[in-house]
Amino acid sequence: MRGNARKQQHNRSVKSNLRRVEKDYRALITAGKKDEAAKSLPAVHSALDKAVKSGVLSRPTVNRKKSRLATALK
């Protein structure tokens, strides 16, 4: 497998995982389970930070997402 195909597959995997984690977090908020959402917020932040570390997303994009997710909890 060529390098760019391997990287594309990895990036797609990471983004898919991020979408799932964010979707689960937002579902907790809309269901009114704010205490459970507050417990899962660090896991969401960790996943986003790991995406930056591996170069999938840029730091400003992740900072914006983290801010909006934290604001949604309030």
C-alpha cells in the first residue's frame, strides 16, 4: 500500500472516531444527562488533542471545537 493511501486510511479512521465520540457527547447533552456529559468531556478533548498530535486536524480547529463543546455543556 502506498504511503498516501495508508495515511488517508488512518486519517479517515481518526475522523470517524472523532465524529462518533462527539455525537455520543451531544446525545448526552440533548438527553439532559449533563453530569454524564461532563464526565465524558475530558475523553472528547483527549481524542481531539490526539488528532492534532497525529496531524489529522489543525490546532485552531480543535480549539474551536473544544470551546463549542464546553459551551454546549453550560
